[in-house]
Amino acid sequence: MSLKTIFLWLLTASFLLSCSQNEVEEKKVKVGKTMLCEKPGGSKKENDSLSLSAKPLEKASAEKDTAVKPKKDMGGLVDIQTIEPSILVDLKYASTDNFMKRRLYFDIDKLYLQKDVAERLAKVQHYLQELRPDLTLLVYDGVRPLSVQWAMWRALDTIPVKERVKFVSNPASGSIHNYGAAIDLTIAKKDGTPLDMGAGYDDIRKIAYPSWESHFLQTGELTKQQVENRKLLRKVMQSQGFSNIKTEWWHFNACSRVQAKARYKVLE
């Protein structure tokens, strides 16, 4: 046998040995993958349970992502009841008892205002109780996040903008509520029962307009006592410089929108 023939034979044998080893390695990889996914000879149910073995990790990750978020940073705003504990609070937008019939505040659970506004409201409470010791302020809303203002604005999109702004300030320009310088409130008995104002909170009918009180008094749709209750609310609020608006008996501003923008920051 020549040297050339021996060399070719050795080269062929080496090639065949290499192919055989690669095939064995591929089979090992395939077997390994099968063991990770299936129990050999197991039922489909058993194999499905094995394939779901990563779910607890996914669940733990999801739980971490949906963990309770910290409450909104209120900046310099204060809880009114830390300034004057005798003021009653019924935060309407932290419940479903509002015109949208759903909860809008999730990270606000107290009635917040700018500190100087809260101090003025405390003086209103003192004045009211000097006049009527049996009565108290009952506050429905204070600072309102801009995001909630947008939700309210869109909820009334069937009302023309010219009319809509009578009930909800356009978020594009901002509401004084967004600065913590506007208050929605009424007067109540000490047990929390609101005085009869002739129209409910968030009532968009004209009977809720202070500017239409004389008309509805003449038609008998408002009683003298209902109007007197509204006048008492305006009297005590105006004693500390709060101003009412023409379309909502419950809404009072501590300052103008221009002043609010200059003094305070919007709560996003």
C-alpha cells in the first residue's frame, strides 16, 4: 500500500469520527431540552403543569409592578382638619357620590388646601359658629389634580364648550381648584346633615345658580329658607374674602385665576 493511499484512508476515518461525535452531542442537546419541557412518557396534563413552572416568578414580578403606590406628594398643601378639626369633610370625588358616579381620587383621601387658604377657612368656621353655634362648615372638595379636571371635562363633552365652562373649568387654562385655592362646601348641622339649599351639590340646573335665586323664589321653586341658607353661606365665606360664582352656590374662590397662577403651583 502506497503512502498516498494510507494518508487518504486516515483522513477519511478522521472525518467519519468527527461526524459521529457531533451527532451524539446534538442528541444530548435535544434530550436536555425535552427534559426541561416534558416528563418522558407523562400525560399532557402533567406536561402542561411542568411547562407552567415559571408562572410563580411571573406572578411575583407582576405583584411588584402593581404594588400600592405612595400617596401623591401634596407639596405645601395642608389637610384642613389639621388647621381646624371642627370643620366637617365629605370628600365627594374620593367616593362614587358625585356627578360622574365613580371614584376619581385614589391617592388623595383628605381635604387639602393651600395653607393660607386653609387658615382663612378656619376663620370662616369660627365666624359661623359665633353666629350659629349649632352649625358647621361641611366641605366637599378642595385641591383637585389637573388629571381629574381633564376627566371631568371629557365626561361632559356632549355639552358645548360655552356652556360646559359654567360647570367645569377648561383644563387647558386650569381651574383654581387645581391650585388648592378653591373650595366646594355647604353648611351643616353638627351631626353632618346639610342645610337645604334647594339644589344638590354638582347640580347643573339653573336652580343651583345664585344668579337665578330671585327668579326661582318668585316661581316658588326655591323657598325663602333655602335662599336664606345660601345667603348665610355667602355671608360667612365673604367675611374672609372668598368669592362665589354665578352658576354654583357651593363654589368659592380664595383668589382669581391670575393670582393663583402667580402664587401657587398646579397639582398635576
